[in-house]
Amino acid sequence: MAMENYLLSIFRLNEQGVHVTLTILSEHLKTLPTDEGLGTSLPSVGGMIRRMAREGLAETKPNKEVVLTSSGRKAAASVVRRHRLAERLVVDLLGMDLRVSHMEAHRLEHAISPNLEARIVAVLNNPETCPFGHPIPGSGYKPNKNSTSLDTATDGLELVIDSVPEDDQALLEYFVEKKILPGQRVRVNEAAETRGVITLDCGEDEVVFSYDIAAKIRVYPA
């Protein structure tokens, strides 16, 4: 379970364009459920990365960046696939609140067998993304060529949310509360780069994001 969590975390950070170091990985692991029993201190993280290196799943570059090997990427994609299918399972079939789906999926991802995975895919008609818009590996997902990060938006644009980050639980709850979710239409009221904030009109609410958060939200033209 611990190694699967490391694989998933490195994969997720790579998706975001992050160059993974032990410090960055340590901080990311702290976003996982505490009952996963992960050690998040730098010595603990370093020890696991050395173990993963011995098993041919990861390596550390001279610049201290931790990267997955081809075997590591394949294993990580499998974990991410199960995680995102689990999110779909608890939301689409079990009706659980989006706010808890990410954490519940962390607990389920380790227990999904190949047979159960195939059954989930069949029942859900091969979903291509998780509820937060991220691609499910192996689903045949094709990215929207017009999708871009929200921090590139300008005043007055009418946009549709493509994906939102899910690793920060408090932020995820805010997205759900304000309905900043895939498929939601929004308007850019103000993109104030000098002040470092973007203001969106979401119909019922006006929400404000920092440019750091906006860079993690994907959108496409309405």
C-alpha cells in the first residue's frame, strides 16, 4: 500500500508538471488519509525511494529529481486508474458526496482486483475521466485541444471548467461548494495579474482565486 501511494503521488505531481524531489513528495504525501499509515518525514521518504530504486521503479537524478522508470510509470498508471475508477464508483454508483470521494478512493484503490476493475469499467461504461476531470489511464481519453490553464485567461472570457486539482482537501471542498467542477460554465470578471487574483462569475456566486490555484485549473472556451 505504501509503495502504491508513492507511485500515485509521483504520477500525480508529474501530471501537474512538477519536478519531484524528496521535499515536494513529502509534502504531497501529507495530503493522503492519515489512516494510510505513511511516514512523511524526509528520512522515511528517502528510504522508500531507495527501496523503489532497488525494485526498478524509480531513480534519483544528479539534480535530486525523483523520476519513475518505465516499469514505475506502468505500475503508477495502474494505481491511478484504480483510484479514479474508485472515485467514479463511489460518486456515480453509490451516490457519495464529491467532497469525500477522493479520500474514499485512496482507501479503495489498493483493494480493487483486476476482475473488480473490469466490472466497474463495464457498469460505468468505460468512463474516461474522474469526477474532477482528470484522465483515467487506459480509458482511451483524448485531451481537449482547446483546454488551457485558467491563469492564462483574460477579462470577459466565457469558459467551461475542464478539470480541477483534487489533492488539497480544503480546496476541493471549496470547489464543490462553489460548483467549480468539470462542465460548469464561468465568466472571467477580472484577471488582475498585478494583484495576483482572478475573479470568476459562476452564476450564483463570484469566486476569487490566486494565480497559483488558477494555474492548476483547466478550462476551455464556452
